Amino acid sequence: MRYSGFKVIKEALTGHKGWRPAWREPKPKPHYDIVIIGGGGHGLATAHYLAKVYGQKNIAVLEKGWIGGGNVGRNTTIIRSNYLLDGNEPFYEFSLKLWEGLEQDINYNAMVSQRGIMNLIHSDAQRDAFVRRGNAMILNGADAELLSAEQIRVEYPFLKFDDVRFPIKGGLAQRRGGTVRHDAVAWGYARAADSRGVDIIQNCEVLGFRIEDGKCLGVETSQGFIGAKKVGCAVAGNSGRLMSKANMRLPIESHVLQAFVSEGLKPLIPGVITFGAGHFYVSQSDKGGLVFGGDLDGYNSYAQRGNLPVVEDVCEGGMAIMPMIGRARLLRMWGGIMDMSMDGSPIIDRTHIDGLYFNGGWCYGGFKATPASGYCFAHLLAKDAPHPVATAYRFDRFRTGNMIDEKGMGNQPNLH
Amino acid sequence: MIINHPLLGQRDSAEFVYMGDAALIDRPDPASDAAAQEFYEYAYLRDNPAGDLRELWFHEGGDRSWLVVTRNTVTHEITKVELARDVARSRGRSK
């Protein structure tokens, strides 16, 4: 069923009796050409592009809970492509371009809103770094704009420009950045993939891999063995736990990142703002809640909840740039589990096991990467070669010294 | 989280800096033939278990000792705290 304005009007006039479930609930078949583990944004996007762009048939997506119940439903919904390094920027710009055409592609309203993102500058050294970053973005075909404090004052008059410790000296804006309704991304990709015959199997937990003579033959699941020519893992957050079943150790630690939503307020913040002196970022959802977050808690965790010191730190960051946030009450807070990699960049690569492919290590940049991650993983699964914008995301970059370390923090996952 | 420091008693985890898996105590031998591979694994690969993990915490805001804390990564429950010095010595390190 195709969604359209005409369809909405027709259903409104006929008692909404024509709507059907957006995807089927199939029983798993004994064998598939490609099995994707993880029914989150990345896994569902992979299935969609495999079916649509790479013409693959006979695909299944296995999800241990319900689709979209992991990090695609637990993030702060920001999209952007403001990276510095060559290994990253073309990939994220590709992703942003896919976001721009996503709703037409999957015939689903994901509420892609290019309301712009603004990284605030608080010192001369930071301006130098942001000028460099902006130039790198432009060289890779993205948009970037350096703004003075006076220009920012027009758009964001409520910011604390004259703070003694962290005065706002300017900002780097990416106008094409913005926010997306995150759940709709999972549902839209699921519906699009399902319409092309992909089996989305929920409540099907992968318990292990069947590996013989260095070749992966399929997966053992809570619904029995499912054979596959190729198995792709897209379970960021739980990558370490899943890949240990194939006796793999990864350059990844799992960490908890907290996020927060305030009570609903009238329209206040037009775009996305990030605080450059601490770590704080905020946008306003269409329901009016201020959506914000900051740093990781900093210790390994699979708990999906964090502790109070980071809550305090995030709120201090908020108070430093927009003191009026202190009047808003916090409505919700939660934690999501991040695959924190050793250089802060992701991995989309084959493993040493034939037929077993890996997508993970997204740190806390996974949501914005969803379309490109799915596209590039589908390319890898279909063609056994990396997509041109994802050639740097290899497992062996840590062995060969080709790390993609945006922040220059070294192999300390909790600092990326 | 409260860390029960062996010397100082109960301390707020915010006083500490986290360094990850305590396997980092077992530094490979740089003179070994397989040193390149061993150091790659030492520096970059992690077990990352869901469950009990022995990990290094540095008491930066306190007595600056290194601790080995056994903590459950699913519940955040801490079951054991040792001085990293004692752990390293018990594993044959001289200091």
C-alpha cells in the first residue's frame, strides 16, 4: 500500500477501514541468502538497500526484541555531516544526502527537518579548528558557514554571549543539518524492506553462529537454526556480546550515554546548538520538549541507565550557554549503549570468517549514519567489496596504524 | 556509584578516572618475537563482557592509587575492590 495525501483523504472519508499493518510477521524460513542480525535502523536500512539497490532477494532481518527498540529509539535524533577527516566526511555527507531523499525513497514521513546545526566557538584556538573543519567539509561537498557572534545573536538571542569563562565568539553552522523523527526511520525502513519481500522476524534472538571450516553457515536462534549464505551483524551497542559468540574480540567497548527531554515548551530553539567549551547539545522536538545530552558516563556498561555525575555535568553545560534552561523541568532521561571504538570511528567490514560480515563501532554517531551505514553495508554484503565512501572503515586499520581519530584521543574509547 | 577503596573506605566514583579492562596490567614483552601482534591485541582488542568485568580505576581526586574494581556491567554492582599494585605483584610484576 502506498501512502499519499490522496490515500489519507480517502481513508478519512471511508472510516479508516483500509489501513493495513505496515509489515508482515513471517515465520523464519530454514535458509536465506542473507541474514541480518539486528532490527534497528542500520539493520533495516541494510535490508532495504539490499533489496532495492542491489537487487537481492531472500533476505531476513532478525531482531531479539521488537524492531526499533534499541538505539534508533534512544538517541537525540540529530543529523549532520560536519566531520574533519577524509575517512569520515565523504561517508557522512553521503548519509546526509540520503536523508534528504529518504522520505520519497521509502514512502514514509520520517519528519526530516533540516533546521540547521550550530557549533558554538568560545576561543580563538577553537575558531581556528572550526575554520579548518568547515573547509574540510566544503572540500568534500558539504555546506559550512562561519558565523560571528553578532550573526548568531540574530538567530539565538537567548544564548549567554558574555559569559566570563565561556564567551560565545562565533559559530560554525551547517544549514543542511537538523533532526529526524527517529522511530519513523526504523518503521519506514522496515515497511519499505518488507514491501520488497524482506522477512522481518521479531523476538528472534541469535544465540550463536554455526561456523565450520572457517565458514559461517547460519545462526542458532531462539526460533531454531536459520541457514544463510551470508550473515551481517548490525547490533551496535551489543557488538562485543554478539561477536564473542564467534570467538571474536573487537576494538570496541560498550559504554552508556544518557539523554534528556524537558517538559514541553512553546517554540524556542529553531535549530540544533552545541556548546563548544564543555559537551552539551540541544534541540527542540516538534512536541516542544528540549532534547539534550552530553558526555558518556565513562565506564563500560550494558545497563541502559547512567549515574548522576553526568546528569550534573550535562545540566551545567546547558546552564553555561542558556541559563533560562534552568527554569525548565526534566521530564524524561534514559541511557543507551554505545559501541565505543578505539578511534571513535565505525567499522563496516568482512570478518576473518567466510560469510560473516560486521557493522558496528558507531560510538555516539550512529543515528545520523543510518542511511549510509545501511547502504554501504548492503554494498559490502552484495558485492564483497567496500562501498567507495566506506573504504576506511576496516578492521585492520588498528593493526596497520590507519586510525580515523577525529578527536585525536588515542585508544581510549571513553574519550571519543 | 560508590567504590569501597581498600585504604580510604567508601568513595564517590566521580573522584576516579576510568581506564578500562584490568587486563592492561599484563603488558606484553616488547622483546618477544610476536611483540607486534601482542601489542596490537593489548592496545586495541577488548573482551567487553556483559557481566563481571575487572577494571582499572585511578583515584585522581584522592590518594592517586590505582584500583582493580570487579564490577558487573549489566547492574553496575561492585563486588570486589583491590589495589592494582597487589594484583600486579600477585601476577609476577616487581612493582
